[in-house]
Amino acid sequence: MTTLITCNQLIEAQLMRAALAGSGVTAHIPDELTIEASGHVYSPALGGVRLQVEDEDVELAREILAALPPA
């Protein structure tokens, strides 16, 4: 697994994961349940919210995210 991006907010990572899933790329947020259960208090302590993809999907995932409209 490769960390594709680190987000400040869980919702950011979840939206990017959904965009990747819509294009057939599986992404994971390894600390998602911890961050949800803690009320997002531990996100900075964990180094942010990591969005990870399989190593072979990194380039495709970057292309997909680059094509998203700005938030």
C-alpha cells in the first residue's frame, strides 16, 4: 500500500476514496474508525488522515484525483 495523500479532515479523504472507487480504484483510509470514534480529535496526532491505494494503482489514482474539480 502507498499513501497517496494525507488530508486534514476525514470527509476529504472519504470524498476522494469515493471518486477513486467510481473509477474502479480501491482506496483505503487505515485509521478511519479511530478518527470517527474519537470525534476527529486524534487526526492530527496520527499525522492526518491517510488515503492509501495499492502500489500498482498509484499513477492512475493520481490522474483521477488531478482531474477532480477544485473544492
